[in-house]
Amino acid sequence: MQFTHEHNELQRTTRRIIAEHLDPYLDDWEAEQMFPAHRVMKALGSAGLLGIGKPEEYGGMGLDFSYEMVFAETLGEVRSSGLTSAIGVQSTMCTPALTRHGSDALKREYLAPTISGDLVGCIGVSEASAGSDVSQIKTWARRDGDDYIINGSKMWITNGVQGDWICLLCNTSQEKSTHKNKSLIIVPLKSPGVSVSRKLDKMVLRASDTAELFFDDVRVPVSNRIGDENMGFIYQMEQFQEERMFVAARCLRSMELAVEQTIEYTGQRQVFGKSVLSNQVVYHKMAEVQTEIEALRSLLYRAIEQYLGGKDITQLASMAKYLAGKLSMKIPSECLQYWGGQGVMSENWISRAYRDLRQTGIGGGANEIMLEIIAKTMNIHPGKRK
């Protein structure tokens, strides 16, 4: 992927917004387990950062996906994955299907104000009993004239406490095939019957407001459906590709920061008359993990290039997400080891990185699910050989 002057300018703008609107407040938001979503999204939206790849007629920049990935990678410099996860949901996860398949009226009502930061969006796929296995969701939307009546629940919903609308995946037919009976429907979260059961208390992503939501006879117009009825599973699989590349891109700089800070700390820390960094096992480990980060970057950039060329990147995106998840479990842990007692102190960001980056191997498709997908694309999965 070739970086242009425009890519560098976008990176510069992103860093300016981070420095002015995010960094000064991160520790407070982590402690409060909540960030002011509308204020933050409005700052990002005003800078054009929430619609980088979206059509200009709805307030976006109309740029290609490589620019969204520059934004995502730069967000990795924010020392709160909870905050950047919420931003990623807004910019890259709840809007791709709406952008591609939604009606003009729906895009003007929801996409445009989400790009501007006036509305906060969510993506509603996971349920308490259906996380990795999306096909098994139970939330049901029954047709009633020109409306859908929705019943069910969603779990682990980022922005769920403060959000204005949710892109909801739910069953809309009795079709036996679980891949052909689902639709994506936009549900305003202030609709009668929508309730936040609880704000979830998490080990990771502390600054993110993550909710369990319930839907009790929630009535929304059929016109709120994105695209064709019962095509929701397919649309969501498309959305997952961009989500997984976002996750991989964002964790690159977070892991690099963990390495950079560990090098700085171990270079200063004296043990037995010399710096910790001067031990071969330490500087070899730093060289090893930086090499692994660059391998992930190369894989991701190749996936992006093929995506821009209109190719099917299911395999490459899944590989990038898998490797990101694997390295996010390994690198912060190995870096933290060299901090000694300081590594487990909340005052040092490395402890937050250790917690937050662990989520990369779970959210957006667990490592094991990525391996299942990769095996299928290689035609070695038992289910593909029947």
C-alpha cells in the first residue's frame, strides 16, 4: 500500500484530534468507565474522520478504504482501546451495509448524521448464546403490515448505553437455512420497548460503554430495513471484513507503543549494575516482536490492496485478524514481563495495554473462528469436503 501526501495529511489531522480532544481525558474516562460519546463523535465528525470512505453526498470524504485504514492505524496511538473500539464501531462497523445497501432516505436519516457525529451508532449482532456463531441468533422481527415488531436481546453492544441507533441483525423468516432468514434493521434506541438491561462491567475496554439490550415488542417501519429482506447474514459478513481489518490496523500501533515504551523503560531500569535492555534475551525479544508486528502490517496492507482491487479478501482479512489476535495476546504480555512490579501498576499504561489488547483475540470473531474461516477458504475444512 503506497502512502501519499493525502494519507499523511489524514494521519496528521487524526493525531491533532487525538491530542486535543482525547488524550487529556483518557485516564478520567477509564476511571469513570464511560466517555462522552456525543462530544467525542462530534469532534471527530467535524474533522471529517467518521466518513472517510463514505459518499460525499452524505457528508463523507469519498476516499478509498486505504484512508480509513490509515485512520484506524493512527487510532492505535490512543492509550485506551475502549475509546477507539467505540470510534471504530461508529466509523467502520455499523455503517458499511447501510452505505452499500440502504435506501437514500435511510442514509439521509441515519448515515449522514452519524458521519457528522450528531448521532452515535451501534452494531447489534452478538447475543448471550450466539457470539461467534452468528447463525444462531434468536432475536426475531415479525412483519405486521408496514412495520416489524422486534423481540429479543443483544449482548456486548459497544456504545449501547449512549447510542442513538443500532444496526440490528435479526431473524425475519421461518426459512430453515440460518443464512437466509435474517435481515439488518435500523432501530432507534429511544423507541418504546428498547431498554438497557445493564451497563457491562468488563476487565477490558474500560472507557467503553458496553451494554446488554432488550427489545420488547419494538415497532419500527419496514422502511428501516437495510436492503433486501433475509439478506442480512450476507450483508453482515461483508461488514465483518471491514471490521476485522479495522481491528488489525488499530492494534498495530498499540503493540508498537508497548514495544517502544518497554525499550525506553528497560533502557533506564538498572539491575545488577546494568540496564535490563542490555541483556540479550531482552533486546532479542524486542527485535522479535517488532518483526512480528511488521509481518502483520505487510499482511494487512496486502489485504487492503486486494480489497481496493475488488477481490475477495475473506482469507487475507481473516488471516490478518487472526494474527492480530494472536500477537495481541503475546506481545503486551512479553513486554510487561520486563517491567517487573511496575508492569502491574495501573499508573503504567503497559498494564492497560495488557488488558485491552487481549480482547483482540475475541471480539469481531475469535481466533478460533478465524482459523475455521481460513480452513474453509483453503478447502481443507471437513465441512467443505462433504
